[in-house]
Amino acid sequence: MFRALLLTVSFGLAALPRAGAAFETQASAAWVYDMTTQTVLMDKNGQVPLPPASMSKLMTISMLFEALRDGRVTMDTTFAVSSRAKAMGGSTMYLDERDRPTVRDLIHGIIVNSGNDACVVVAEGLAGTEEAFSAQMTVRAQALGMTASTFANSSGWPDPLHRMSMRDLGILTRHLIEEFPEEYRTFAETEFNYDDRAPDNRFNRNPLLKLNIGADGLKTGHTQEAGYGLVGSAVQGNRRVIFVVTGLPSETARAEESERIVSWAFRQFTLKTLAKSGARVAEAEVWMGAQARVGLVPAADVELLVPALVQGGVTAEVVYDGPLRAPVAAGVQVAELVIQVPGMAEARVPLLAETAVAAGGFGTRIGTTVRALWQRHVSGTPAPAPRSLVPGLPGA
């Protein structure tokens, strides 16, 4: 009797686009995500664990932001600088053992200066050793859903055991934006010079921050093994896009490819509202209820990104196990709206019961049972086992 049911739903989208030509990127791996609609716009080798270079510093920053949120440190907490931290090569904020940088200094030193020394200071300050901190990073990453990430250090220094996927970096970026909106603002800062020591390394390397395209983060990366990469985010209108690229051949290629991706993500997709919160999109049958049907409504506005060039092809269906068994409570999820745009991953939206439906009375239950038995008789299918209509008796 109870089965998965499909209802075709029309939103007047016949003239909306089919998928246009996919974006061709020269990056070896890339992942692009629209936060507003939770839509993956591009996934090129996005699940593959790769050397992340300094882009993995975002995980160190996340661990520090979480320590701030939990009250384990404050912005004015000072950390010691070990000889190991001072000896770090590559990008630094030029710390030495006599310094006692604050958490605020270290956040700027990691985000703006990409300081390898600052990362080691944070790792040792929070976990005692960089090795212990790296193990904690790996565990925390798994808890955040970053299943392709393992960390061997806090800075992204080349190591065969230090790997992240582009999708994982995207998940981490979303976490930083959503969970730490105040601290996230630091990613848009363009210059930091600790104690006037780093005139040659004081500028943020993110090439998008100066282009007036809504970019407000996040982190570049480069090693010989990884190539040039960037984790970026930009806001235009009411949309925010996250993107991650890696394996580019030069700093110039990284800047140009990143700008192209931002332009494509905002200009080649149109944001459409399919249904408003609480607006009925379909009805579901109800078994033995005081009413035979109940309206299905989304809890929030249903917004969809569609490619902006070629016509036709959007479909929508309501899926539920039905008929629904009475009583049905108002506001409970009872179905899903499944939307498919050609060339893109399907979108699944929870649908709620619009109103409560009480169980029908004795007459309703008798009538429903008789109709069900008659329909089965006419169709030639076996009738179901009898159900008692009196609560407490066998079969009730």
C-alpha cells in the first residue's frame, strides 16, 4: 500500500537554460561552489588528495579561531617563539625567540604574510608540539567532513603525508565564513608588517583583493610540487562564491585563472526563485485521515542557479513515501522536491506538511478500507491482510 510516489511539478521554467558549455580551466584541480544556493558549479578532480602548500594554513587558522571561540585564548594572549619556529624558511613574519606575539599578531602574520614561523608558534602554543597539533588538525578535519585531508605540519611545508582535496578546502572555507564572520574579515586585509620587520613580505599575495570584484579572501599557496594555487571567495549582490584551484604554472596564471573563474561563476548563472517559503508546491495523499490530501510547502525560499545561455530542460518532482499515514503533524518533513538542471547535480529540498491532518473517524476508516479492498479486487491484486479498526485489537 505504502510506496514511493512521484509528482511532477511545474514552476514555469520551460524557458530557462539548459546547461551551457562547461568552464575549461587549466588548473590541475578545481572546485567552485555557490554558497547562496549550496550548488557545486565546477568539480575538476575536486575529491583527489593533493599537496595544498600554504592553502592548508587555513586549517591552522581554523584551529586558532576555534580556540578563541572556546575561550582557551583571547586576542591578547601571547605565545612563545621557539628556535624551531624562528628557523622556518619560506614566507615568514620574521619572529625570533625574544618575541611574544599576540594571537592577533599571529592571525595577521599567517593570513597576510603567510608566515611559516607564525604557524609553528600557533601549533606549539596550542598543542605543545607541531606533531601533536598536526594530529589534532587531521582529527578535526575529519569531523568537519574533510575526508581527504591529512596533515603532517601546520604550514603546508612539503611532506608526502600532507594532503588536502580541493573540495575539502572548500568545506573549510565555508566553515570559516559561516562560523567566524568577525574574524573572517582579516582575510580581506592587504598589508601587515610585524614590528616593521617585513618590508619585502608585508603585502597579501591574494591577487583578487585589489580588483573590486567583491573578493574578500582567502589564501594563496605555492610549492614546486603543488604549483600555484588559491582558495578564494567573492560576494556580488546576494550571492557568495567559493573557489579553489591548484596546479597552475605561474603566479600570473593563478591571478588570471582566478579572475576568470569569479567572472564565470557570477555571469554565467542566473539565480531564480522557484517557490516562496510556506507556498504550496504540491499535495500528498493521506491514508485514513480526516482530509484526503495535505499541502506540501518548503520551509525556506527555493532558489536555483541555472546556466544563463541555452534554453530548456529544468525538471522538478516531488518524492514521498505515500500515501502519508494519518495523523500528520503540521511542519514535519514528509517529502522532498527534487530539481534537476541538465549538466548540474540535482538539488533536493525538504517539503513540510502545510497543515495538520487528524486521523479520520470510524466511518472514514471503514470507507477507506472498503475502497482499498475494492480497488485491489478490480485490479486483480491480492487484498492486504485485514486491519482491526478498533485500537488495541490485533491488527490495529
